[in-house]
Amino acid sequence: MSRTRQAAALCLLALIPFFLPQSVAAEEGQSARNRRSTDDDLTDTADTMDTDIQTPGSVEDNMASCQNGGSWNGYVCLCPNGFTGNLCQDSVPVVTCQNGGVWDGLKCQCTSLFYGPRCEDVVESFEIENTVSAAVEVSVTVTSQEYSNELENKESEEFKKFNETFTKQMKEIYAGIPEYEGVVIKSLRKGSIVVDYDVILKAPYTPEYKNVLQNVSSNVRKTIENATKQQCSDELCFDSSATRVQNISDFVTPNDTCRLQAGKEYADYIFSETKDDKVHCITACSAGYKTSLDCHYGKCQLQRSGPRCLCLTTDTHWYSGETCDWGIQKSLVYGLVGAGVAVLLVILVVLAVFSMSFKREAKRQTLKVSQMQQWNEEEGRTPGAIHNVGFDHSEEGENYVHLGSMYSNFEASLSHINPEEKIQIQRPEIVMTSL
């Protein structure tokens, strides 16, 4: 029995090598098939992604793609007012920038005094430098370059290039003057190139600022005269005999700076004030300053006509007045109005009673007159006529005799009447009788 079991075990061991490779091969084959299927799926997915994803185009393509007058700034399309979208393809209502704001292609760029989507709101205040600036007028003649008509156009490339070169050299010339801020070319004229420009100076705003800047202007004169006398060693050469320096002018104080930044419409209502060692441009509506307008029970608002207090209305009071300092209780007003309405109603009732009484009396009098007229019509007599009921010639009886035949030759005899005799006539009396 044991030998039989051993023989069976040996047979099984002999058969294992034949079955094991086939199973492994089958698994490896299935894995290979799975890998091929996965690779195919990834390939299909990659192809699909390549089809869906669009690579960004070149700058030239984007510049050409901006629609409706949009311009490419290297990153996005800057759209003109009235259009929006990545390519300025969508039409939107035109945005009107107020109070000196300028549309930059994306939004309104507001001045310092205003903010909001349309620059419609006034800021409380804004900080400026505590300095004063001034300008010194200078004229020099450049001999190293020739004049051209393109230099008259400040948008031309020739002018921009000359301005850059001139500004750079002036910065080197005036480098020893701490108050120097820069130059502004006003005009270019023939005669080689005659340059009229302003030297901008800036100094701390102190009570002595005029004397300080006057001394600086003298230093500017010496500096430019010495620079134009030197031998030409830079890009620009000058005619030393043609240098002209005018007196300093156009002082711009912090108050002037505030007015310039506010614009013409609001320049009269803005001024500067120092607070915590800083200079602020403020209006009367700016809170927390010495010159702030106290609107009491209202809110200050800067309008084109100047600062104005807009008074509040609460649950219990109405406020009015230039500074909203006068208030009245709503309950008092309601009481007075109610009393007035009550008095008016009483007056109307009294008038109605008198009117009804008068109408009744008038109706009664009219009825009485109507009855009298009716009675007279029934009797055949005219009201107010004299009638002798004892002798009525219109009533013919049995013994009626016509008097016309009897008194046809009747004449009044006046021979016995004394015309000199006075006749006493009793004054008539007026007797009022009711109808």
C-alpha cells in the first residue's frame, strides 16, 4: 500500500513541469495582451488630446486676432470702449468715464480725487509730497545734429529719439544739483537745433521755499553755462554763446498740486492740509480735519457746485438746514397735520350746514312766490294792478250802461284852481311786506 502511494506521488511530481510552463506562459501572454491594450488606449487618448488642445499662436497671430480696433499689448487684447472679450469680439454698452477719467482698454483710469467704475465717487483725501516745485526756462543750441521737420512732431520717432538723448545728457549735466527733477522740452527750432526747455526743480515746502529755489536757479545757470563751454565729448555739442537762462517761475505749492490733480470742475473746492506730518489733499467733506464741514445729522457730498450736506431722515425726525442742524419730530408734524385736518373738517361741516339752510330758505321763498302767482292767475288779475271790484267795466250786467257815450265830450275845468296855492303832499312811506 505504501509502495502504491509513493508511485502515485512520483507520477505527480513528473507531471508538474509540463503543466507549470503552460500556466506561466498563459499568464505572461495575457499580461502582454493587457499591456498592448493599455498602450493602444494611451495612444488613442494622446491623439484625442492632441486634437482638442490648441497650442498658443505667435504674437503676430494674436495681434492680428484682436477685433473691433483692439490692440495687442503682449499679453492681452486692449479693447476700445464698447467692446470686451479675449479678442474684443463682444459688444457692450459704452462706459463713459467721468471727472477726467480715461478709458485704458480695460477700465476707467481715474484721477487722484475720484474712484469707482466710472470715476463717479470722490475720495476722502489723498496724500501728496510736502514739496514745492518750480521751473527755470533755458534755451541752448545743439550743433552736433541737423534740424528736420519731423522734430516738430512730438509723436515722431525722430523727436522721441532726440528727447531721450537730450534728457539723458541733461541728467548728467545737472547731477550735482539735489533739487533737479528733470527737463521738459517745450519746442525745437531751426538754427542747428535750438532747444527751449524747462528745468524742473523741487524743494521741501517751507516758509523760505522761494529763497531756496532762487539760489538753486542761480546754480542751474552756472552749471549749464559751464557745460556748454566745455569741449564736445558727449553725444550732443552746444553753442556756448547761444545759452540763455531765464528767471525762475511757475512755483507749484502743495495747494496748487491738489488743485491740478482735482481738475477744473473741482479745483475751487480742494486744498491741502498737514496732518501727522503728512500733506493731504482734502475737501470740506473730508472727515477729521480742521476745515471739515460739520453736517450734524447729514452726510457731506462734494458736487460740481461745491460741498453740500444731504440731510438724513430717521424713524422719529426730519432734518434740514444748510448743515442739517435743524430737526423736527415726526409725531409733532403728524399731530399738527391731524389738528389742521380736523379744523378743516369742522369748517367744511359748518359751511355745509349753512349751505343746506340757505338752500331750504330759498326753496321756501320760491315756493311762496310760485303759489301767489298761481292764485293771481286763477283770479285773472295782474299782481300790483289797481282794481275796483265795485265798478268793473269788463263785467257786463243786466243794467250795464257804457260810459263812453256819456263822457265822450268830457273836459277838465281848471278855471277855479289857484296856481299860486301850495299843495301839501304827504311824504310816501315804504312798507315792507313779506311775499
